[in-house]
Amino acid sequence: MDEKRRAWGAHFRGGKSPVRLDPSRRNPEAPAEKRLDEFLDLLAETMALVESVYRHMPDDVFTTADRPLGEENVSPEWVLYNLLDHEANHRGQIAMMKRILRTE
């Protein structure tokens, strides 16, 4: 790992990734008592975290596919694209549900 990448990694928690995924939370069921504004707040909080991680990432780190994902290696660029795509799908679901609820 070159010095620039090492310095960027040290920026977060002594070189550890600032984001740790909890595999036990995969596809959790949405509690029925949550309101729309709570889900929108959660989306905003998630995107703020994503932005804080990516904002200061050097370009060469952003485009280097060296993070293991299953049998392949992916780049932060690939991860960001898929996160944004995933969020867009959720926002589309929210828009559709709001439209349906307005017409009933």
C-alpha cells in the first residue's frame, strides 16, 4: 500500500474502515410503527455517513479495485455506484407508496 493510501486510511480510526456492516441486520423487517419521516431521516443519516467516507478519498483509492467482495475485488467507486442505485430504488418505493396512499 503506498503512502497516500496509508495516510488516507489512517484518517479513519487508526487506519480501520469507519463503517462496519452488521451481517445479522441483513434484510431486517421494517417495524410497522415507523413513520415515513423516520425512514427519510435514516436515508439522510446513511448518505451523510457515505459522504463523510468518500469526500476526502483520493482518486487513486476511489478507483482501485482491491476490496474483496465474495470472489471478486471491487473499488470504492463500484460500492458508491451500487449504494446510490440502492437508495434510488428505496426513494422510488417511497414515492410510489405515497402516490398510492393519496389515491385511496
